[in-house]
Amino acid sequence: MPKQKIAMSTIGILHSGTDNGKHDKEIAAFISTLKKAGYSKPKNLTITGPLWSDDDPATLAQNAKTLADTVPRLNLIVAAGGTASTYAAQAATKANRIPVVFTSFSQLTSPASNMTGVDARTSELDVIRLAKLYDLVHAQWPNQLMFGVLENPSRKDYDHQKLDDVATRLGIQLDRKPVSPGADQTKIINAIDQAFQSWQQKGIKAALVAADPLFNDLRQDVIAAEKSYGIAAMHQWHEFKDEGGYASYGTSLTEAYEQAAVIAGQVLDGTDSIANIPVVPLTNIALSVNSKTAQRLGLKAPSSPRKRTVSRRHK
């Protein structure tokens, strides 16, 4: 018997980032994939949001509460923009248990029984990213024994010690630059620029941009700083590399949104409890280097292409 669709579904989209056009591609991918699952505006779907939070934790918490408490007949909250959105949605739905699907989380286990979504392999791969960056530049810059790290120390799942352990094993030192989210985005952008400028002044030519939605939201500002100061930076999402960053090791943000839409369709179908729908890990993890950026930096780029696949769970 075919699945019975909910007559009219209402979803709310929560996002930790900024409404500046940078996330349009991912949001469009989510809506397009959800349409393939049978849900589209205005036929049987109403969308509230995205509610943008401008990298401010207080605004993010309030937006999550607004969706959970004030949107009538809300069937689902989509927590977009990384782990911070996931935790904000968890707190906001603790009482009413509205289903939540997250687009990118850093763990394979959901934080609550009313939540599921995508493990996009984010911060847990930072230790590998640092090692991959070392491998890429060491042969050509053998005297580069100091590496920069741009990091958000307020991130809940951030493990400071693991990067130190990898650095010790590689025989390198880390120059850490902490940048945290907040209400003043101009101040954040200036802090990012100053971090890269400091590395250039110290002769540091390679840096890890640790996985975090803050840096993804300010992706173009991060890439602009890389270019301005000639730093070979390693990133989490392939979108960084595609837009001019030096290298990435991880998955694709667009694919994370597509997979989240597949899961959202299953939740809206109502044929299974959200607690029974497991978190789906993305498996298309690969190293990717921007050859033009590598050439500009005087580095050789690997020639192997990256395959793009989307892991999908079918019922």
C-alpha cells in the first residue's frame, strides 16, 4: 500500500547563519529534494523561515523558541547551519517534542529522541585535516614547522587536546587563533582577517580552519583572508575549495542538505516514529585541492578527482 501523505505539512527552518545569499544553494537543494519526496509549496507544504540568527547564539536560541512555541500546526523543525542549530532546537523542543531534522551534526547519535538527521563528519575529522595539510605542504615547504589553527573554542564538541596530540606526532607546533560567534559580525570578520595577517607576519604559510558553522557562514571572508595573506588553508566543506580556498577534506554541504530532505520526507510521511529513523552519516569523504589556488601559492596539487555521491536511506 502506498504511503499516505499528510494533507498539509508545515515546517520551520532554523539557521545559525546570515541571510546574505551564501546559503541559497543549500536551502534550494533541501526544498528541491523534499519535492522529490512528495512535498512542495503550495500543494501540501508550508515553510516558515529560514529564521536567520546572524551567528549570534542568543538570537539562535530565540529563533528556535519562536518556531517551537508560536508556529501553529508545526510538523517539523529543520535545524540548519550546523551543530549549534541542533542544540538550539533540542532545547526549544524539550517540552513539546516537535520533530527535528538536522542538516549537519557532529555525532552519529542523536541528542534527543525527537531528533534525527545527518552526521556530516565535521569536527571529528579536524585531526585528519591537520595531518592531510601537513602531508600536502611538507614536501615543498619542509621548514614549515608552525601551522595556524582558526578555531571556535566555544563549540560544544571541540576537542582542543586531539589537535595538540597530532601536532606532537607530526613534529610541528600550532599557532591557535580563537574566534567565537557573537552579535557583532564586523568584529568577527576583523578577527578572522587579523588571524591570517598574524600568520603571514610570523612566516606561517599553512593553517587549518577548524570545522564550525561560524566559519562556513563567513566563508567568503575566510577565503578572502587566505588570499590576501597567501596562506594555504585546509577546510571541512568542499564548497570552501570550490570557491577559492586551498583544500578541503570532508563531505559536501549541499549533499548534507539533500540527505536531510530525504529524512524530512520520511518524518512527514508519518509511517515511522522519528526515534526509529537513525542519524545518517555522509560517506563521501575525500581530499580535494583547488589547483589554481595551489599554483598561486607555489604548491603542487594532487591530480585524483573527487567523486560526488549522496548516501541515501530507503525504507
